[in-house]
Amino acid sequence: MTERAQVTAVDALSWIKIKIKIKSGSMTERAQVTAVDALEAFRAELIVYISKARPTLEEVSADVVRVRVWLESEQRTHWENQMRRLSRELEQAQEALFSGRISKLRQESAAEVMAFHRAKRAKEEAEDKLRTLKKWNREFDSRVQPLVKQMEKLHTILTNDLVKAIAYLAQAVRTLDAYAETPPPAAAAGPAAGSGTSSPEAAGTAPGAAR
């Protein structure tokens, strides 16, 4: 798995840079939202990523189980049966060889000698295979479980955190779309011009000028 896969919902959301430009000025000016499409595109890519990553992790987890069963059951049974069969063949070859050696009528043949050594090598190879198999059975969990735990952690991120991130992104898109469609507030009305009252100063009359 790539490092990109190992993210939390917060990490995922941090990839998006929403281009919001706030103009300096009065409170009547509004934010200009310019990257809602990028947010929605990222959400779509995240959905595709999860749809591909989750089945892959589940397949790997199933492979781990299959390998454990294969080692503990199928392979163990196979090599134990092989050991029993090869032991019988070695005993038979050994008996034939010794019978030729102790017989006063004949000596052991080259074929009997070759059969004995062939059966002996086959049994030794089977013993080596069985020892290796038992070693892997003992060490399988200690070697594989740390990796399985990492996969389980990643699977939790995919099934929980990133699913929540997708829902959050959808809500963010809806919120920003609604904001963009809202008309800006009307500008505050300035001082009323031409009102019926005016101050003496506005009329240009100094206090006490009128008699």
C-alpha cells in the first residue's frame, strides 16, 4: 500500500485548498468561492479510491487466512503422508539390499544399491521439507500478524474515517453552493439627503444670527 492510502479524514480534507478570497473592506463585501468544483472532483476521486482499495485489502486478508490453512492443514498432511510412504520405500529397498548381502547365492545388484540410495535421499528431502513446514507454522503468526494489524488499521480508515470524509465533503459542497447562490446583502443606506430638517450649521446660519 502507498503512503497516500494511510490517511485520516482530516488528512484527506487537507489536500483540498479552497480558494476563498476575502476582500478587505466593509462587512457588506462577501467571500468569493472559486473552487467548489475542485472539492467535488476530489470527493469523486476519493470514492473511486475507496472502491478499489477496500476489495484489495479484503483479498489480502483472505490470502493470509488461506496460507495459514494451507500450511497447517494441506501441506502438513501432504508431507506427513509423504514421510510415511518414503519410509516404507526405504525399508523395502534396505531389506532388498541386505538380503543380497547376506545371501550366499548372490550379491546385491547395482540396481538395488541405487534404489536404496534414491529412497534414502527422497526420505531425507521429505524430512527437510517437513522441518521447514513446522518452522513456518511456528513463526507464521509472529511474522505475519504485525502486517495484518497494519492492514486492519488501514481497513478501519477506509471504512470509517474516509467514509465520514466523503460525507463531510458532500456537506461542504452543498454549503458552499448555497452560499454562492445567496444574493449579497444590500449596501447600508447612506445619510438621508434632502430631509426636512437640517442643522443650523448645515444651513450655514450661525447661532444667534437671526433676530
